[in-house]
Amino acid sequence: MKKGFQVLLVFLATVPAAAQVAPAVKLAEVVVTPSRFGVADVATTAAAGLTAAELEVLPQVGDDLFRSIARLPGLATDDVSARFWVRGAPQSEVRLRLDGADLLEPFHLKDVDGALSIVDPAAIRWLDLATGGFQVEHGDRLAGVLTMETKSDRRALTALNLSLTGVGGLRQGGFSGGRGRWLATARRGYPDIALQASGRDDDISPRYYDLMAKLEYDAAPGHTFSFHALRAGDGLRYERTNSPSLSSGYGSNQVWGRWRGEMSAGLRGEAVLAWNRLTWNRQGGGRQDGFPFSLTDHRELDLVSLRNEWSGQTGDSAVWRTGLEAGKGAAEYDYALSRQRSVVSGVAQVVATDRKVVRLEPEGTSAAAFAAVKFRVAGPLVAEPGLRWERAGHVGGATLTPRLNAALALGATVIRAAWGNYAQRQGLHELSVADGERVFGRVERAEHRVVGLERAIGPRAALRVEAYQRLTSRVRPRWENIDNAYDLFPEAQSDRLRVAPAEARAEGLEFLLSSRGDGALQWNVSHAVARTEERVGGRWVPRRRDQRHAFYADATYAWNPRWQFSAAWHYHTGWPTTDVVYSLATLANNRRVLVSANGEPYGLRLPDYHRLDLRVTRRFPTTRGEVRAYLDLFNVYDRLNLLGYDHQVNVSGGAVTSRRKPREQLPFLPSVGLSWEL
């Protein structure tokens, strides 16, 4: 299983889902240090982002939207998955919002922990990411908020993309004299064909596609109505002798309508009505370690939600915001697992049989309300207190989370502070039925404490420093594969462990120094010192993506409008992993057999991670648009970065020796990309 899995990762990383040749991500610059000082214009929460020019030319594994933001301070990712960790918290604790609608599980190839996002970066106009102290309009998440908006342009444009593993396209235009605009994208990945054509592996066959469409219309001055649709599907087939086979398929369907309006006296409103349907299907069978194995896993989620928000301004002295949310959902679980395994019980070796059959149909409603006011306290000091109330029927009870944000603008320096309580419930689709979970867990709570400083250093550079602490209580127990998180059948592995922390904490200090302006040379340097831990059994244990130091630097030089050269270097200290301990057990007949056990959870550190990436971009103007080509060199000096260890075990003369074998991340990978806009 491991060989086919590793080959798949190499191919996905080389040119993932046609994303390697996707058009450049066209993002508006995210304002980090506002220079305006009206109450309405002073941002009391810092959001981090990247400019369109940076995203277009910086090297990366692929032009995947979520992989792009992994360069920001406080984020952690590996080479395999597009999921990201925010200050030690997994992506499931981050709200993802696209054009006003929340996205659930927006990833392709979930059997590989979500190798790519389903959002086409070619359609994105801007995004921002709040990694702590976010405001009261955002709830049901503990760690952060990623907000994305798609393009809105009446200019007719067609973009075509082609690669070894995929094909894609974008089309946009306008109607009714510019009052209406439309956008459509489509991507089809076929790494299954590429794998077969290359002859590298014919036992694993992945495939995926996504479609997105938007239609918006300015019904009246200041009032815009829009209709959105997002469809994604993917699957994977795996077959190898002496390993269980897997056939999987996943679907995501989302449709929503949105209204945004501005009335007289500065009154603004937004309403979003959304429907979401997700499906999971996994079918496995064959033999595992010589014993019969059978798995059926079918899940569905249907969710309808409504959100309505309003804001207004009282002169130049105060701005208020309020809103309501409501939702109704239903899930379905149909799960069956049957397997056998050899275990040593006492002084006997026996065959243990595991059988689980689960059929559940939970449903529930949710509601939320919030209110906040931003006002000038004195001089340049602006404060924004707020309060949020939330309730979900399937977990019971309600939460009340107060928050306070403030900003002090002193010339070229802005000092921000935030404090707040946050709550997150378990989703209807998040029961771990494979591990015996049948009842929804408690609502988790977190307290954020954030202090930051932003300062312009002359006309060419800007500095951002932020210190944070996130204290989590009522942590919900969960199941993790503490040695190897990337297995096609995670629930059937020996490293599966129930983790039940009493509390958790994350704290750190982040620095970001970046260039400003439109010079030929652009650069960014960031450094984060942090730790994220949980108290388990009276002892503090690091979380899976705990990285005590993380450093990132990139530079882009535009030789002329047609040629651009970029380099990026990543470094972080080694992540924690879990060792495996081997020994001999003596049976009643004096025969000795080899047994294994997990070592201390996350008690072992991997070596430090670092790599250098390069990219060369060349533009070719044509009579009907522009062709853009680039060469990407990933991990230029072929650094051996690890995800964990396998073990080579020898038994000789009654002694057991074990040698760790590196479980590698991606090696040196060259790739090319090509797109044509007309």
C-alpha cells in the first residue's frame, strides 16, 4: 500500500489537478496597516494576506489556493495535504467562507487527507486570513477565519489551461449594459491516466473535478443580488496484492443566493441563503496481514442555512453591527467494518475479531445572534466590544461569548489588542463512528489574547509583530493515528489512539517584515516562535503540528515585464511523532513471538524541515491575449524531509533490534505550467 500511496503523492504534487497551469491567482492587496483614521476605517483586527503579484510568481508545489496562504506566519502545512494548521489548530477549527457562504470539507482526495482544495484559484479576487481575535460575526470556530471573494468583472475573458494531469478553463462576461456579470470555471484532473501512461504505478487510480458558477445583477443602485453554485467530485481506486482494496467517491454540492445592499444614512445589509449536500463513500475488501478485511462507509449531510447581517454608522463617532444566523441539517451514517488480527493475550496468541455495524440519522437545528459597536474612546484609540450567542440542538445548551478588540493609531504605527471567548460544536457529520462514537461531544471553548504592532519603515518596508495566546477548555476527545496519519484505512491501524485532553494551550510570537511599493524587487521575511500543547493524563503533550520555530523568506525580481524570477526558502523545527517499540512475548508453549506497541504519544521529534523552491515566469503577449509559462523547481537541493518513520525489525538470538526508516515527504520535483488568456 505504501509504494502506491507515495507514487500518488509525487504525481499530485508535480502538477496537481491542472492547478499547475491554472491562471495566476488575481487577488487584491490585503491592507494590513490602514492609513485612514475614521472610526469606520480603523481595523481593530489584523488580517494577513498576499498580493496578486506575489501569488502569481512565487514558487510552490501547485497553484492551489490553500497551499498559497501557508506562507503566512502561524501556519503549518506538509507537502502532501492542502489542509493547513493555524497556530497549532487543525483546519477544522478555521471557518472557510466563499462569497458569503461557509464551506465544509472543501478538499479533493480525502483519502490522502485532502491533497487539493476544490476552490479554483483562477476565480478568486481577494482573500484575507484572521488567525486570532476575530470579531463577533464569526462563530462556531476556535482558531481562525479565511474569507474569499470571487471575481466580479463585466470584461469578457476566456482562460484555457492544460497539463499532463488535468485540463481547466474559466469564462466570464457581462450583460445588461454592465449591470449583470457572470463567471464560470471548470477543472478536470486525470492523474489516473498520467500514472498509467508513465508506467510508474497501475495499482492506484485517482480522479477529480470541480465546477463553479456565479451570476450577479445590480437590481438597483447599491443593491446586488447573486446566485452561486459549486460542485466537486472525486474518487480513488486502489488494488494491490496482499493489501485491502479501496474504492472511494466523494461529492460536494453547494448552491446559495446572496443579497448585498446599501441604504441611506450608511445602513448596509447582507443576506445569504445556502444549501449544502456532502457525500462520502468508501468500500474496502480483501486481506490485511493475512486475515479477511471488509469495510463499508457511507455518509451524507444535508444542510440549509440563513445568515442576515446589518451595519450602520452614527456620524463619525460609532459604527454598529448586528446579525442573525439559522440552520437546519440532517446526516446519515451507514458503516460496517469486519476484520481479524493476531494478538497476544496473556500467554496465548489468539485471533481477535472486530465487527462494527452502525446506522445513525442525526439531525438538528442551530441559531446564532451577535451585536458589536466600534467607537472612539479618546483621541486615536478605537474600541470594539461585542457579544455572540449560539445554540445547536444536537449538542444541547447555548454559549455566550464576549469579545473586545481595540486599535491605537499613532502615525505610522498601529497597535492592536484583542481578547475574546470562542466556541465550536461538533458537526452533524463529524461523529467518529468507526471508533465507537455514537453521541455528540461537548462544545469546546477557547480564550484568545492577542497584542500586535504594525509599523511602516520608510516608504519601502513594513513590520508586523504579534504575540498571542489561545487557551482551550472543554476539549473534546478525538481519535488520531499518532504514528502515520496517511493511511487509506486509518481506523484499522495499530497506532489509532483516543486522545482526551483536559485542556490545551497555544502561544507564540510572530514577526513579518515585507517590502512595499511596486519596485522590481519584492521580498518577505517571517519568523514565528511558538508552542502548542495539550494536557493529557496530567502531562503536557505537543500537538501534531507543534513547530517551535518557523522561518520563511521569499524574493521576486522582475527583470522586465516579461521575465520574473522568484525564490522561496522554508524552515521549521521538527514536528512530533510517535515511536513504535518492539519486543518478544513468551507464550504458554515457550514459543516467543514478536509484538509491537506505541511509544510515548508524540514523544519523538522529527529532524528539522527545510527546502528551497525556485520559479521562472515568462509572458508572451499575443494578438488575442497573453500566454504565461513558468518553470517550477520544488525542493531544489533535494532535502530529505520526513513525515515519520517505518521500522525494519530483526530478531537474532532472542534479541530484538529495530532500525527506523524515513517516511519521506516530496523530493526534488521540476514542473512546468502554461495558460492562455484571451
